[in-house]
Amino acid sequence: MSYAGLTDLAGRLGASVFEAFFGRDESGALEALAGASAEVDGYVGARYAVPVASARAQGLLRDWTLTLAAERVYVLASGAALPEKVATRAEEARRQLRDCAKGLLRLPGAAELGSGGQDGLGGAGAAMLEIEQPVFGRRKMRGY
């Protein structure tokens, strides 16, 4: 699942830049969006169930996806120089994604793992058992 669409990417790049890179063949744009969405899920998936369905988090997820997709477009296009603005935004998006994975930045309304999320642990972290004292231990078995 991609958090952004072709129209969103065309808006981020600008219609003339989008047209220059892709023309009528939008498969490269779809690849850039899919790769960017996978990268976002890779970071976010360390803490949240992915794909994130929370409507309150979609704006941030869309922004990260579009920022990383724009970087991919410039990097994958042969002969295109990566504008400093695009590189800076991608670096900042990755910093925010790392913060999200560490729990320093929270996605509103997203289902966290370990709290009944995808990992199936339901937040449980330990199990306690009570057992009887062993009949044969090191002290009792000394010399045998």
C-alpha cells in the first residue's frame, strides 16, 4: 500500500518536472512511490503495525513518502542532478523516521506493536513459573 498517489507526486515535483521525467509512462513514478512507501514501512514497522491505517497519521506518512519518492525520481533519472532542497528534505524525513522507530515521534492513532499489535504478544514481556526444589542438585550429586 502506498501512502501517496501519482497525483500527489506530480504535485510535489511540479507538473512540468513530472512530465519531463515520466512523459506518458508513469511506471517509473509508481516504482518510486512503491519504494518510498516500503522504506517508510521499514522504519515505521519497527514500532507500529504496517501499513498504518490511522487517518490522523496519513498526512505525515504521505509527506514522508512523497519526499523519499522525489529523491528516488531524481536519483534514478539518468543525468538528473539531485537538487539540494530535495536532498535536505529526504535527510530530514529519514531523521524523523528514525525518531519514529525509536518512539521519539509518535504516529497518532496508529496501532503500536507490543500492545496487541501485529507481533501477537499483546504487550506481554515475561512469564513467571513456580516450581518445586530439585531433588538432585550439584550438592547432592557430589562424588557420583
